[in-house]
Amino acid sequence: MTNVRIERMSSLQLRVLVIAILASFVAFLDGAVINVALPAISRELGGGLPLQQWVVDGYLVTLGSLILIAGSLSDVFGRKRVLYAGLIGFGVTSLMCAFAPTGVFLVIARALQGVAGALLVPSSLAIIISRFDGAAQAKAIGRWTAWTGVAMIAGPVVGGIFVDTLSWRWVFVINVIPIAITLILMMTLKGEDKGMGGRVDYAGAILGSVGLAGTVFALIEQGTYGWGSPRVWIPLVVGILSLVAFFIVETRVKQPMLPLGLFSVHNFWVGNVSTFFVYGALSFGPLIVTLYLQQVAGFSAIAAGFVFIPSTLCMLLLSGLFGGLAGRYGPRLFMAIGPIIASAGFLWLLMMGTDVDYWTTLLPAVLLFGVGLSITVAPLTSAILGAIHPEQAGIASAVNNAVSRIAGLLAVAAAGMIIGGTLDTEGLHRAMIAAAALLLVGGVVSAIGIRNKAPVADKIQTVTD
């Protein structure tokens, strides 16, 4: 029987992993933390519902429309350079948000913050790919996934605490601390990181940005104005035409921003299809549960946020384990079983009514959801990025992140059609069935389509600097 030897993580690799986690953590946290701060922002700056919408949407539109460009820049100019730019930009724009004197200023600052956020996530994940190999890489991605998952799920709790005890402005000020720590740690990384070089695909960058921004804007605004409004259908048409032109251009330029050859890699395209369904459920299900608990069951914002803490702990404790197992035995089994377990958590909530029993209804459901996500997300990320050459890790990560965010936008945009005019118990049940169905489809896609590589157990894997 072949012995397997996996050396412990080096100090350099540990620093790289901490840098990647902190850099992406602030971007994910900021997107999740803002929801509970919106009423306080509106009370102080005015603007009502339109301001609340655009404080969220300004960030999402620029983040979603620029993340592909950011991934391409990461590969061309180097991960460290782009990460530096993203961290500094995110820190500056966070302070702009914190000290915003008016609602319009805050929306503009949030849009600029989304630009900086788009630089963080692809580069932070790509820097892991460049420093880890084999099973160690899968385990590192699992740990990265766990902490970014913590940011998304724990965001409402953090926001609620700051809003209730200090001010909504501290939701943005707090970003400066992890950013400063990350910049200091990055100064300890030696060696050049020039990237692959080459030209930036400006035509692709412009068309891709306009295409994604137009379609995302239309999806966001259709809930307010309807598909027949020129405010919706004009940007939608412009966005779709720009995306068509984008794909045509990408087949003709020498150094495309999005190498379409990526989608000829089997696990890459199958994994992204699975990502679309899994992350659609991840964005939609917890949002509806949180709103229901506050609006129908009478939970406070902080109490509703704390409901998902067990899921956060599951991801924190288990994602690294399942990422490592997927690196050794292949991701397919985990990507198939994980979504099924998570879907059982949503189906468990079909027992929930207006009187909510935490111990028998919420806690079991949240634990099932957390365990299912822990089994799924790290193997999913590893399967997608592990199929791509490390030099293209930035754009591959950006594509996967863009898919997950677009899936979330589509799922949330469909919320009104699923739950009806008002969120009641019947609407909650329909939403839970929809979320469970998305997860089940994601699991089936993975079970049928994902291919395992040769088991790492047959090799001697040595991790060094």
C-alpha cells in the first residue's frame, strides 16, 4: 500500500491564506452587512425606499459588471498588484461611505466601493492557486470558502450589533482594520508577481461591463417599474446586445479578456452550471427566512441574524475538511450529496408557522443547511479552479464569482413572483420549496456531469514554498 505524505503548511503559505481570506472577507461582509443598516441610513439621510435600494444596488451593479475585468487584470498584471489596488480602493471608499453627508454621496461611494470589491475576490483566490498544489490547494480553498461563507451569513449579525449599539457608519469604518492588517501582511511576501503580461482587452472590457451592468440594472429595477417601463427594457436590450457583441469580439481578439476556451474544459462549465443553481438558492433562501422572521414572526434584526450562526460555525469547522477530502477522493460525490442535505434544511422549514419554535424547527433546518453547504462549496470551487491552468486562475475565479452573483440577482428578482404580494406563511413555504429545488438541480448536475481526477492517495504529495 502506497504511503501518503502531506507536509504541513509553510509559514509563507499560511500568510498567503490569511491574506486571501482577509481580502475577500471584507468584500463579502460588506455585501451582507448592509441590509440591517438600511432603516437607520434612511432615517438619518432621508431618501426613503429609493435610497435604500440604491445603497445596495450601487454596490452590486459595479461589482457584478466589473468582476470579469478584474479577473483578467489579475492574470495580466499580477495578483499582488491588483490586490493592492483593490485593498487600498476598498479602504478609501469605505471611509467615504462612513462619512457620507448625503444620500447621493453615499450611493456614489457605494458604487466606487463595488469597483474596488471586484478587484479583491478573483485576485485573492488566484493567489491561493499560485501558492498551493494538489490536495493542499483543495484544503486551502476549503478554508477560504469557510471564512468567506462566514462573512455572507454573519453579516446581518455584525450589522445589527453596530447599528443598535453605535451607528450605521461603523458598518463601513470597521472595514479599515482587516484591510490594514492585510496590507501589512502583503509587505512580507517576497518575489516578483508580474503576471502573464500582454494587452488588456479594452473592447471586451467595455462591452462586458455595459452588458452585465445593463442586464443587472434591469433585473433590479423591474421589481419596481415592471418590464414594460423604458427604465427597464432599454438597459435590458442594451445589455443583451452588448453581451452578444462581447462574445463575438472575444472569438476574434488575440488576447481576449474571457478566453472562451475555458468553457471547453469539462469540469469548468459543469461546475459553473451547478454554481448557478446552488448560489441562487444560497442568496434566495436565507434572505426570505430572515425577512419572514422579522416581518411575520416578530424577531428583532439581531435575533434574526443570529439564527444562521450554526450554519456559519458548520462552514468554519467543516469546509476545510471536505475541501481536503475532495482533493483526495474527487469532488463529484461531495458536490452531489451536499446540495441534497442543504435542500433538506429548507424543506424542514415547511413546518414553520407564525409561532416559531427555535429548537425543533429553526435549529435542525439551519444545521442541515450548514452541513450541506460545508460539503458542497469547497469541492465545487476546487473542481472549477482545479480544472484550469494556474495562470488563468484569476479569470476563472472571476467567471465563477460572476455566475454566483448573477444567480443571486435572478433568484432575488424572482422573489415577488414566488412569494406573492406579501410575505406570509404560504409564501414562505413556496420560497422554501423553490430554494430546495434549486439545490437539488445543482446536486443532480454535479452527480451527472462532474468528473473526478486520479485520487491523490496514489501519489506522494509534498507541499513546499
